[in-house]
Amino acid sequence: MRWIAVVLFAALLGACGQEQPEFRNTDITGSAVGDDFRLTDHNGQVRTLADFRGKVVAVFFGFTQCPDVCPTTLMEMKGVRERLGDEGERFQALFITIDPARDTQQLLAEYVPAFHPSFLGLYGDEAATERTAKAFKVYYQKVPGSTPENYSMDHTAATYIFDPEGRLRLYVRLGAGVEAVAHDVKLLLDGR
């Protein structure tokens, strides 16, 4: 009986020492953020997260007239896609607009793929936008400009990354860098 206890104890110690993924971004595995959504892509196709199973998915909220945060993030995601080489085929960036009044399907179809042809712009009506942002705990608010049409949008500047099984795994802060994000995406593609 003693030898059984010794074997069990050794197994427990071995399990404690198993290597966990060393993400460079914030691991939020198991958090209650990022419920599924039902939005339309810039090609007119209704999309949900389940459509992208088998890929690592990066979800970012923004708007096409954003002067800095949005294009910076999309350029970073383009760099990640390129850094992954052939494995980049299994990486999907989704840009969800928080400005559906101005970000039409046509505008999203011109803007988002300009960063990479595989990237998709998603939109919904005001209610769908609010519901999706709330599920992701994303803040956004209209900021008045010099005219009613010339406004800006304040918004959360972070990216959420889902693994190939559709589980939310990472929170990426603005400016994390291509290398750090690509490192983490590679870990997820490798099944970690």
C-alpha cells in the first residue's frame, strides 16, 4: 500500500511541474468575456464565432475613421499574419465596428481588407453593436465634433484572441507588438 501512495505522490509532483504556456500577453482563459455574436461581414455574410473554428481569431472593436488606434492595431495584426508564414492561413482578424451609422458594408469592404485581404469587417445595427460590445466588456461612446457628422468615437483599445476551439484565451493591450502577439498565436496554433 505504501508503494501506491509513493507512486501517486510522484505523479502529483510531476503534474505540478508540467509546463504551462508562457504567453506574453494577458491570459484570460476561462473568463466570462466574449460571448458569441451574430454580425454581418463586409461581404454581406452573417457570421458567428463558430464560423472560424480551427483558426486562432483576433477580435478588435473600432471604427474606420479612427485616426490612430484602429489602423495601428490592424497593421499589427497584418504583421502577425505575415510573421506566421504558411500558418497565417489559420489566423483570422475580425474588426467589429462600433460606428454602424457611418461604417457601411461598402466602407468596411474597402477599409478592412486594405490591411490584409483575409481580414473581415463586421457590423450590425445599433442594438447588435451594443449587445456585442457589452458581451466583450468593450466601452465605446460618441464624442461630438464640429458638426453632427464630424464626430469621433472613444473606445476600448484591446484585442481578444480565441484559440482554434473557439475559447477566449488572451487579452492583448494596444501596442503589444507583432513579435509578442505572433508568439502567443503560434502557441495557440500548436494546441497550447
